[in-house]
Amino acid sequence: MKNKLYPSAQAALDGVKDGMTILVGGFGLCGIPENLILALRDSGVRNLTCVSNNAGVDDFGLGLLLHTRQIKKMLSSYVGENATFEKQFLSGELELEFCPQGTLAERIRAGGAGIPAFYTPTGYGTIVADGKETREFNGRHYVMEKGITGDFALIRAWKADPFGNLVFRKTARNFNPMMAAAGRITVVEVEEIVPLGSLDPENIHVPGIYVQRMIVSPKLEKRIEQRTVRLK
């Protein structure tokens, strides 16, 4: 069995180059690969296309790569928490492809399954459908959406065994499993490595066949994107 555990985030990102497409797991700030994003920033690679549900916040997550202008294009479903994103997009510095959230999830899943394209009714008759093929099936109109794959997928999991079988914790699963399958090289940041055979096969969320590299998180902030409490 090949050793998939790497000594650092920097080592695990060996081979990342300018102009690549990077899939980044997470939803808001939940389940994002915090240390891999930091290592990606510190690598200095530029002109990246990043596929992620959102772009983090101004000082955390993918927002860090926007500050350093390492991202050329974002493919996302929601970007409302990031003022840097807004500024760069409105000034023409940053390309953006908006995609409805469910469609984005299915495009990534399709890419990982080897499906080049599929039809969905979501977005028909809106700007989402501009420039895309549309067809009618049984009296309803559909938009053709293409599957998404990436040169690298950076994801976060709760536990892994040495083979790379992954378990996620609660909502931190989000986009991570489908991105694991859609990356040519999938790098996983995990909180804990457990002995081989200790994970219940019935409860493994991502089989190790989809994982090429792993690191153990040296530290995690696990920030809350928005915290609302009751006023006294």
C-alpha cells in the first residue's frame, strides 16, 4: 500500500502550477481545508481557477488568495460575504461563473463520475442559461450543464485511515466527497489518522481510491462565518 501521508501541506501540494483548476471543499467556512489553503497561498502560484461553493471571507479561506490576487476565475454559487471578491469582480480583475448551488454540486459529481454533461431545468430562462444549449423534454425546458473536474482537489475530513478512507463530521461533509472524486490529484486535510480496519466499512463516506495525498491538520481555527446571539 502506497504511503499517502505527507509531512506537510507544502509537500502535499507539490505539482500545483500557475493556471491550474483547483476544487476546494467547504460550505461557508464549514469543512474548508484551512491549512491547505494557506499552503496554496504561500506557494505563490497564480492565475488559478477555483471551484468552490463560495470564496470564504476577506481574511480567511479562499479570501486569502483573493487578497494576493492568485485567483483569476471563481466558479461559485454564493459570494456575498467577501468584500474583496466584490471589489475585484466589479473592477474587472476577477472572472466569475455563477452556478446554482444544486447544479454546482451535480456538475462536480458528474465530473467525478465521468459524465461530460447533463440537463437540468434550473436556470432556464435566466442569465444562467445564456450561451448554453437548451432542450425540451416532455414539455419542460432544460439547460445543458457540463461536468467539472480539477487538476487538484483540496478537501477536509474528520478521520482517515492510512489507505485514505474518509469520514466527515456532520455538515462539514458538504461539497467535500464529490470534489474528492472530481480531482485528478485529491489532497485531504484530516483531523485524525486512525489504524487501518478501525473505520466501520458501512460508515465510510469516501473510499480511499479517490485519495492520493493526506496531511494531518497542524491546527484548525474552525471559524464560524456568522454568529448570531440573542440580545440581552
